[in-house]
Amino acid sequence: MKILFACIICTIILAPSLPCVAQVGEYQPRESHTARRPNYSSQTAVPRPSYRLDRGDVVAVIVQGVTGEFSKAPVHMPKRGDDTLPAVGHPMVVLPDGTLPMPMIRPIDVRGMTIVQARDAISNAYLDERILKKPNQVTLSLMRKRTVSVSVLHEHASPGIRSVSQVKIPSDQADILHALIGSGSFDPDARVSIIRSGHQNSRTSQPLTDGYLTDGYLTDGDIVHARSQPRGYFYTGGRLPGGEFALPRDRQINILQAISAAGGIEHRGIVGPHSVTVIRQNGTAQRFSYPQALNHPHTVLIRPGDTLIVR
């Protein structure tokens, strides 16, 4: 029995390996080029205290004695997924110049106004023209929000596969996250940039910097360009369960993390593992003692195509 244990100890200690500090540059950690996951929480439109009217908005209006009585006004229920409330009144569209055409008076400039401010402006205009005798005879509600039309170009991880979607999103949700979700091709790890549509038909690309965009708001004609990164895999054998395992896209992993991701080492009898071999995709291989791999796991970072063998 003593002879058996002595043999085991000698096998572990004398297992052929090179010191971790003496590895060639191929196995030393290097600057990671993995994709930084975009911070989409910073790219969502900040909710405003009150919705501001602009061209394309549809409002429901009732002016007592002018457009009809409140009791006979039509009721408009919001569509499924619409966050507006039920609206009562006759539909009217805010014109491109920001004005709201009203019967019997001049158009009212409502651009930048809240619903309450626009209602008061309409009421005051009718009072000034002596069409209304008293205030509080105008009802105004938001029927449908204006939309922003953008294109989403998604280059998928599989080479040569692209998808293009035209997306219309409410103006107060005109951000990258809602555009990607609306296109149906959201990838949280994709690299994203915005191609801005300028007034002179010029286009500028604004990429994510360290996961952030300085301006994530979208306007009509903008293009959201998403590029999914191909996923890398590493392979295992020996005392590790044989198989193919995906590498994270946004970070690199070391030997111990790779062993854990593969399901851990299979125990066979009383003899523990004594060596770890990493075979690179280019065919080079290097072996480490298992104790050295435990004590210095960050010496080697696993790359796509690597094969990890534990004996």
C-alpha cells in the first residue's frame, strides 16, 4: 500500500510539464478583443414628464356647440400595445408646420405644447373670437402618437446572412432598444451603430463607445446597424467530458473557468489529474502540471478553437 501511494505522488510531482512562468508568448494572456456588451439601458429614451405635441400627432377634439356635443362625440379605444388612453372627440392631425386646424378660427400652433396647454390655447382662441361665451367648453385628448420611421440592418453571426426591417416606433420611444425589439432581431451582444440621415442627405455613423452612445435618440430616416459577433467554441477531452462548449462573447476565460464550463473533471479511481494540455487551433500544444494550472489559472486564456485535455 505504501509503495502504491509513493508511486502516485511521484507520478504527480514528476509529470512532464513546463513552469507556468516560462510559457511562450502564444500562451500568455494578451489584450482581449472580445466584444463589450452594449449598455442598452443608457440608450432608451428618457421619459418626459408630459407628452409634447408635434406634427403627425392625432388628437381628439370637442368644442361645445362647434364640433358637437360631448354626449354624442365618438369614443376611440387605443390599439393593442398602445399606451395611450381612450380618446373622446373628433380626430384632427397636427400639420407639418405644427398647427392644428380648427373650424371657424385660425390654425392654432400647438408644437411643443402638452395636451393641457393645447386645450387652453384652443379655448382662448374661441373666447377671443367670441365664439365661446365661457371657458371649460373644449375637450382635447391624445388619440395617436406620431411615429418615427427607421431602418434596422442586422448582420447575423452566420456569414452572408442579413436582414433589413422598416420599423415605426412612437416618438417618445424612438431609441435603439425599441428599434431593435421592433425589428424582431434583438441580440444583446451585437455591436450597434447609428447611421444618421442628415438634412443634406448626408449620413454619419455613430458607433457605441465602451458600450455607450452619446446620443441614442432616433429620427426619421436613421439606420440602426447591428452586427452579431460569431460565437467561439472550445473542445475538451481526457478526464473532461468530451464535447464542444461556447465561449462568452464579452470576456475571455482561463483554464479553471473552462474546466468548470465543461462540467468538471471526471474522477476515476484514487489517482487525481496530473496535467493539463492546451492545443491551439494552429496546431501548437503545451502541457502544464495540474497543480500549476490551479495556482496560476490566468496564465493561459482559452481562445476559440482551443482543445483542452486533462489527464
